[in-house]
Amino acid sequence: MLDLHGACIIGQSGGPTAVINASIYGAICAALESENITKVLGASHGIVGVLKDDLYYLNIEEEEELRLLLNTPSSELGSCRYKMADPDTDDTDYKRILEVFQKYDVRFFFYNGGNDSMDTCEKISRYMSKVGYDCNVIGIPKTIDNDLAITDHCPGYGSAAKYIATTCMEVFKDTQVYDTGSITVIEIMGRHAGWLTAASALAGYYGAGPDLIYLPEVDFDMDKFISDVSELYKANNNVLVAVSEGIHDKNGVFISEYGANKSSKDAFGHTQLGGLAAILASAIKEKTGAKVRGIELSLLQRCASHLASKTDLDEAVLAGRMAVEAAAAGITGQMVAFERSNIDGKYHCNAKLIPLKSVANLEKKVPLEWINESKNGVTSDFIDYALPLIQGEPKRVLENSLPRFARLKKRPVPPLPKEIK
Amino acid sequence: MLDLHGACIIGQSGGPTAVINASIYGAICAALESENITKVLGASHGIVGVLKDDLYYLNIEEEEELRLLLNTPSSELGSCRYKMADPDTDDTDYKRILEVFQKYDVRFFFYNGGNDSMDTCEKISRYMSKVGYDCNVIGIPKTIDNDLAITDHCPGYGSAAKYIATTCMEVFKDTQVYDTGSITVIEIMGRHAGWLTAASALAGYYGAGPDLIYLPEVDFDMDKFISDVSELYKANNNVLVAVSEGIHDKNGVFISEYGANKSSKDAFGHTQLGGLAAILASAIKEKTGAKVRGIELSLLQRCASHLASKTDLDEAVLAGRMAVEAAAAGITGQMVAFERSNIDGKYHCNAKLIPLKSVANLEKKVPLEWINESKNGVTSDFIDYALPLIQGEPKRVLENSLPRFARLKKRPVPPLPKEIK
């Protein structure tokens, strides 16, 4: 463990969440407090900003605006989806990163993202160590998908889960109003892991949620699906279904690709884009004749900071803060992770550090034993797992009853004078 | 004005809103307080419930559950979309309604809905008066569409507008994160009137909203649209567009129908359903090559009670209460309407009564002078109009951080003994 002193760079990567900026807030606060950290720099659009030397000062922002990061969804520093080569095969990008790190005497690097970002983080950490440049690299987890390995859960999931559960409850009420009956399909994010779609079961737990839930952890059978839905439609007149965007048949073909018929054009000759919800809605309509509707929660589920979970928000701050404190204390090559414990029957979350290489590129899925026998719902184990994560209402900052988001100045870091380079 | 005594029936009709049950709550409270009203009955699924003699007691519900109607979206009594014939051409339904009214000595009828429902209300009122059956009929307005004539605005609109504005702000933030650029199209309800879509401008007013807004009040030109979007995409890299589901070309053809190519089938041979947002997204993708996304706010915008406006909620209660008080005082054939005044520069809403026949079947649209010259945005007059309507946060009732909706017993009204019939 080296007692490093120098600047830090904080970057964000991958899809945003409702609380990803809370982690940045935690990291900035801890960095400003740290005696080892001389300057707090933000990377514009993650690692792309480092490669382009596109950085800005985070230590000269107003305290009040920084605090509003807790109220601001999306990735305030800018994000990217840039895949880094392995440094052992192609070190071009890493040489450039080293150059920028040296230029600003960057000794701490924090990367806030999902499994791809932890892969980036791990590679940078490995490269810096290989070339003997002292820089402590720590990953700050985030993902609405909740699919990072080892950690009990990820910052961002609890808020997305709460949005999904609340919205499903409201949509459930809406679909019950007419005497004429209806079938509604809600499409929820999660290409490989069903954590988000499973969160719709929280709504059902309170008596106002989907009747059927399909996760990508098990193969999807269209005939079985139509029969599940038809049966319930006959019995209840109204049916609400939640499906993960990632459901696939036994051959691994995504059901969403069933609609990708390149010859379907509209009146303009444009190829039609059709979502999974629309595909399933039309399949059901054909078989049942019912009034059907497909709803895609789309970006709404990952940016709805107005329904953030206080538990999630606090844990996101904690993750950012712990990353910086660990790096300042000389630790590198790790990611902040969560461990759950029950103290007097109450949920408790402990942060710990795990090696980046143990999480990079892995995916954690919903355990098969948490999926019901009919493969169209989840068990109470899932409810027990997810319910604590959505608890608590953060204080929202409003202006004329609309959210007041942070307005950062993002003053660019000017090029250093030649002689210092 | 007759000093009537007897039972009342309350019914809901048309599409639900986030606060429609608040009007029912106001009506029930006033009915329970009234000395003229002997029994408070709810019609299951609006006028269909009356025709089927499917009624339940509302005066034996627990007070606490009734209060939770303020926290419950959708039409708790059940809704319908039943079109009544003109009583002068076909009085079958009216005879049946009279029979049910006589059976339970119903002397007050309250119908909570939009312009179709006010038409139903007007016809019932006219028929009862024609046959000499004393029954005071009052309409309680509701509609997220805000398209009822004469009234300054409608209960339900403020909350939907607030949901749309908040969501657009969050989506705006989300669409800004990547360095690679994107174009996002948000489809908002409103077949003929653009009030809801215009509400997205409230987000832009706070610096985080759509760059372009298209309302159904003016003809939509696809070439102009593509050119508007392409230009902004070149200049800003990210573009957010809000469109009303009801936009149509100069021949009156809905743009949403451009995609209704019956020959487009998916792999199952199902006809593809494609929303307007998807149609526009594919048109833009073809012309710009940009990353595009279509988002449909769908039912979410009309049931999001978690983002209700306190102003809207209070006014919804007021409308229900005033309807009952007016009927009990001997008034009939009217609808509750709102008038706005400014007292010391502050928004103030006064309720008044207007004849049902002056609103039935009419539609109020966004004034053309509130639409900008380029027909792709609204003026500050709209902001001044809409901003007061979204103000205030109602206290939400939660259970484990999820909404606690009303659970009414809805005890059915049993058939009366033969001799009383």
C-alpha cells in the first residue's frame, strides 16, 4: 500500500440510473475531504473523456449544486459505451491513458458503471501496475439490471424496482376499469437477467400487479404463454402480464426478434420497428380476440429519480464514498460491493471490497429456485430479497413542483503549460 | 327548484385519470352530509351498471378507505364507454334507467366523465324532465385531455401534465448521456387536442425538455418534421421530440395510420401493431442514420397518481362536492366548471355551474395563437396557463414504500322485496 498523493479522475460509463449521480456525489465529497487527493477531475463521457483529454474540474462546483446530484437522474458527467482492448494484445489506448494520467499527476481513478465498466477498470488497473505507474483504481458499481456478480445487489436497482412496482400497481388499476375486459403486456428492461421484471411482483404482492411474469432465466414458450394468458382472461376478464425484454425461445432466439421482418414497411417504405410488447400483444390478440395493449417502460424505468428509493440512494452515496476512501488508503484493483445482513430482523447493508477481476464481464441472474413451477411468476424469496431495497422516500428538491436538477459549471481543465508536460 | 329527498347514484365513465376518484370522494362526502340524500349508491361501470341494476352501497364504506380514494388512480367504481341513443329517437335505455331510478327512489344522479359522459348526462336529464320524473342530474368533469368546452380546465389534466413534464425532464437527462448522439420521440395522448403534449413544454421551460413539440391543432408535414429534427441533430447531437398521438397530415389522415400496413406480418404471421412514436422514429432513422428511440407514455400518463398535482386533486374534490351540493339545492342539467382568476398575482380557481348542453360533445383545443410560428412548439402563454395547474404535492399514503390504494367493500345493493317494487 502506497501513500499516494495526486489528482483523481471520476468517470461514468454504461446506461444511467436514477441514483448513479448519488455515487458521484459521495465520491466527490470524500475526495474533497481526503488529504491525499489534490484535485478532483471529472471525465467527460467516461473513458472516452480521458482518451480525448476532455476533463473538467469538480472541486470548484458550488456545494448546493453538487448536493443536487442526489436529485438528478442520468449520468451527469456523461457516459460512453467504449469497449477497451486487452492491454496485453493492444495497449494503444492504455498508453494514451497513462499519458493523460501523467500529465495531470492522476493517482486515483474511479469508474462508476456495470460489468463492462468493471472490465475497463480491471484492465486499466492491470496496465498501470504492469508499467509501474502508481495509480489506485476502484470501481463503483451501478446498474438497474442488478446483474453484477458477488455483490448482494447494485446501486440503481432498488430505485428502478420501485418505479416498476409503483407503475405496475397504477397500470393494474387502470386496466381494471372497463367491463369489456383487456389484456395488457408490460415490457421491462433486462436482456439476460430478470431482476427488473421480477420487481413487478412487488406490485402483485400488494394485490395490484401482473398476473403473469416471464423472465429471461427460463426458455419462453409462445404456446404456453398464449395458453397461460387465455386461461386467465377467461377466468378474470382482465389480465396484466410483465415480460422481460430478454425472453428467448429454447433455441436462444429473442422473442423480440420474431418481429424483425425486414419486409414490413409502412406507407413511406420505412422498415417498421416493433417492440416485444407489441409482438406479444398482437400474438394474444390473434388468439383471444381480446382488447390488447403493449406498454414498454423504456428509458422511464432507469431515469425516474422522482420515485427513487432512499435505501438505494443512501447506498449509492456510500459506494462512491467508500471507493475514494479505499483508494486514498492505498487500495487498488477492487470494486465496492454490498453484503446484506439481518440485525434484529431488519435489513442492513454492509459495504466491502472485492477484486475487480472477480466481477468483470460476469452476470448474476435470478436464482432458478426463485421462479415458480409454472415459470410464470416468482416466489416469496424474491419478495423478501427485493422489498428492503425499495424502502424510503428521499426528500425531493422541486422548483414550481418540477424537479430541480443539478446545474454543474463543468469548467474544462485547461491544457497545462508546455514545460509542465 | 324542488326540495327533493331520495337516493343518489354516482357513476364514472370514459378513460380514468389520476384524480377521478378524488371527485368521487368529494361527492360521497357531500352526499353523506346532505339531509336530502337518503342513500349513496355507486353504479358499477357507469351507466352500464344502472342499466344492469348493478349497484353497490357507498354509504357503508369505512371512512379511512374512502379517504384513500384520494391516493387511488383509475376509476374505482368501474367505467364504461357506452354510447346512449337520443331519447327522442330511441328511449329503450332511458325507460330502463327510469325503472331503476324508481325502484330505489333515486332523485339525484351524478356522472363523472368527459364530453361523451356529459352527453349521456344531458340526455338523461332531458328524458327525466320530459317524462316528469323528478331527478337532479349534475355532471362532474374529468379528463386528462383537458378538452371540455367553456371550463378553464378539467380535473385530471393538471396531474397528467405534471407527470408528462416530470417524465420529459428525466428522459431529457437520460438522452443527453452519450457522446454518440441520439434522437428520441415521445408519443403523448390527445387524439384531437394537444393540451397533454403541450405540457411537455413545462419541462423545456426548466431547461430539460423536448426541443420540438407537435400538436394535432395544426397539420403535420413529414418533410418539415424530418428537416426540423435533422437540423437540430446536426447542431446539438441530441434531440428530444414530443408528438401528440393525434397528429395528422393536411388531408386529415392520422400519421399513426401511416404504419397500418396490413401486409406487415411478423414471423408468426401476426399483423404488426406499430405506434406513432415507432413510425416517426423509423422515418427519422432512415433520413439521418442517427440512433433513434420511440417512447409511448401510454396508460402511464393517465394513472400516475404518485405524481398528482395537489391543485388538481383539491379541485377534483371540489368538483365532486359542488355537484352534490348543487343537486341537493335543487339544481339539475348542469356541469361543474372552473373559472380562473388572479388574486394578487396568484392563481385562483372558482367553481361554477354551466348547462350540460353547452359542453356535451364539444371539444376545446389549444388556441392557435399559443402555438409558435414554426408549428413546432408553444408560446409562453401556454406555460402561464398550465404551470399553476401542476402545483403542489399531495401527501401520499404508502405501505412498504408502495402506494396504498383504497380497498372498498362494494357491497351490492340487494334486490328490493317485491311489494316495494
